[in-house]
Amino acid sequence: MYHANAIEVQVPIDEFIDLFLDQTKFKHWRPGFQSVELLSGEKGQYGVKSKFVYQLGKRPFEVIETVTERNFPYIFSAHYQAPNMVSDIDYQFEDFGGKRTMWGITHIYRLSGSKERWSWLRPKFYEKQDLQLMLNLKDYAENGVSILDKF
């Protein structure tokens, strides 16, 4: 499956990318984020592998991220593995001058098991999930509003 989204953020590109990469801020825009652990490689570099832990409902959910491209300020790409899901995401950034950044996501994913069945029942679920994540970071970057304040 494939989808793409893009939004404009009223923050300079350098500031936005710094926020996007700051793991201490993930809890403010990534729902359920608990922790990140470096598994191999050098933090912030091509090829680095990390384990992200999220709390979804009552159970933890782990995702392994491998950085496949890092060409700032334009692109950050990664391969993700989780139970019943493998995905590749390209995050694109474009400087619109001054305090404007265009942020795009291209997401290709392969599902199996219960996630595959779920995708047939709700085909737009993952696309909406990505868009909500983008809106969370936009709101945090522009207004300082954390998702932690919303619940």
C-alpha cells in the first residue's frame, strides 16, 4: 500500500528539522511514545538502527527503525519493521522562505496478519494516522501545544 501527505508549517526549516529529530520531544507529538534505544550505528547517521517503544492501549508496541537516507535539509528516509508490518517512509522538507516549511511524507508499507485484514476494512486508516502525526508536530512546532496537554 502507498500514500503521501504534505502540509505547510509556519516555522523556519532549520528549526523544524531540529524539532523533528529531537528524540526528547517525541512524546509531545508521537502518540504513545515511550522510549528509543540505539541498537547499532552512530546516532543521527545513515544506517543507524534504533528501537522505538510505544504504548498503545494496555500493551507496548516496538518498531525497529533503520535510517536509509539522511540528506538534510531536504530528505530523511527510514525502513521500519514491526509485528505484521514493514514500511519505508520518505520525509521531505522544503524551505518556503522565512518562517515557512513544506513537510511531505511518502509511505509505502506491507502488512500481514491482523493488520492486513484491518487495512481492508479501513483502507484510509494508516493515511489518516500519518496525517494526524504531521498535524501533531505542526501544532507543537507552531504553538507549543503538546499532545500530552490534550488528554
